[in-house]
Amino acid sequence: MQNFNEENEQEQDDELYEHYSFTAGKGQEPLRVDKFLMNFVENATRNKIQKAVKNGNIHVNKEVVKQNYKVKAGDFVQVMFEHPPYEFLLTPEDIPLDIVYEDDDLLVVNKEAGMVVHPGHGNYSGTLVNALVHHFEQLPNNSSGRPGLVHRIDKDTSGLLVVAKTEEAMTHLAKQFFNKTSERQYVAIVWGNMEEDKGTIKGHIGRHPKNRLWNTVYEDGSQGKEAVTHYEVIERLGYVTLVSCRLETGRTHQIRVHMKYIGHTLFNDERYGGDAILKGTTFTKYKQFVENCFKVLPRQALHAKTLGFEHPTSGKWMSFNSDLPEDMTQCIEKWRNYAKHANT
């Protein structure tokens, strides 16, 4: 089955998680680690074990080992992966959901900023998945084993997500995201006055070579995956700009990375440096004004405003639109007033 869900956008896990661990018995004769694990890991295949070794996900006595390492008596062996153990994802939690549409096949959720979409490093509970498995008993798993998720957005990004309720809906919707026939439009506040009224940003996105918490653009396409973002200016507000961004692809942190790449980092995007004062004057009052804006909007200024797709059963085109949340509207109003007075 083709992995249609690789077109997703969400925070990357920040460290490895233990899935299996074993202490070799006293009578353990020296045995290659891949063969040793074939005997102990449930449903293991040679290919799966070898891939884990190649990716540096097999640890012996807390150290990464190569495939030819021979396990001996007393060795502590761990199998590590970049996501929590599967069963950990399925803890139901009674968390309210803002459901804007629901039928037998799917639902559309308006996610608030601060809610993580699925469990991961540092966020083991309180996620959208935890809420979904509480409210809906039998959601289909996507290719990563996450119930109902067709696509994802970052923790501190607010806005619309579609969730599949049946296997057929999951496959149909995931194909649309993979084939770029769905519609996803975001609104962002970015630093600086954008020169062009509209444009397209193209550049492969992949993990940063030195900081694994960042993604970055590889201009020559030598690494990462193709990423395309179309943007259009909504309103110019002096030292920041309100923009609309339409995703053609859905790479991790795509809008955040692309905007930083063209010199217009998202306002208050802590991970990518937008929580510093990147444009403006040196006046103390200006610094205080920006800090007040940060307090009003304590996250990156990004909202998944519009979502469109073909209904998996009826074939009807469905389009949903969500209002900007209060923290973004208050921040925009502050900048609007500042720009007005700065020009008088």
C-alpha cells in the first residue's frame, strides 16, 4: 500500500523512544545483534531489524551499535524508534472538540492553538488523538498507526483538520492530499514588508544538518522533499505583513520554513527566530509595543483557515472556513493601529 500520509505537516519527535529492551542471559553465546533480535522482537522481520540497525535505532549498553555487533551475556539491548510505542497513542481522554462538521464518513475539527495533534516527545497526553479515541470508538489507523488522522498541523498552529471515520474515507482523503487535489489555505503574520503582492516559493524541505529540531530549504534539491507554497499579501501593516498561504505540498513546518527562507519569518515563531524583534525601530516604545504583541499572541502567527476536499462517498466538493482566533485578531489590530499612527 502506498504511503499517502507522508504529505503531512506536524512537529517532529525530538528524541528516540524505547519499544523493546532485553538483558542477555548468563548463558548467552556471542550472537550478531540482528539475529539476537529476530529471536526476541515480536513480529520482527530481518528487513525491519536491519533497517533499525542502519538508522542507529539499536542500542547496546546505551550505545548505538552496528549490525555486526555480537551480543554477549549481560548485555542490555534496546530497540528505539522516533515515535512512542503504538499502544501509547490509544489512551482515551475526555477532551472537548470543536467539531464544525460531521457525518458517517468524516469530521472536520477546528483545533485550538496549543493542542498537539498526536502524542510525542514531551506531549504524552491532551492531544487531538487522545480526544478522538475517547469520542469515537472505531477510527481507522493511518499508515503511521494514528487513529483518524489524514493530515496534521503544528501544536501552536490553530485551524481546520479533517478526520476520517472509515477505512474507505481514510484512503480516499489521503489520496487527495497526496495528489495535491485538496485545498489548504492559511493566514499568517510575517516579519517585514513583503515586496511582491503575490508569489510562489519553491525549495526542497528537509531536516537541518546541524539542528534536528529545524527544517530547512535545500535550493539544489539534493536533500529533502519538494515543497511549494503560494502566497498573497492581504494587508501591509508597517513592519509586519498579513499574508495568505496556499499549500501545494504539505511538508513539516512548510510555511514556517519557506517564509524564513525568503526573509519573512513568522511573527513570534520561537523555533525559527520570529520571537526576536526582526524589523522596526530602535525606540524603547517600539520594543515594548512588540513585546506586548507577543503577550497577546504567545505563539507563531499561523492559522489553518480554509480546508477543501472531495467527499469520499458523495463526490461532492466540500469547503470549510474558520474565523481567525482572538489572539491573532487582537495582534493584527494592534499592528493596524501602530501602522496608522506611524504614518501620520
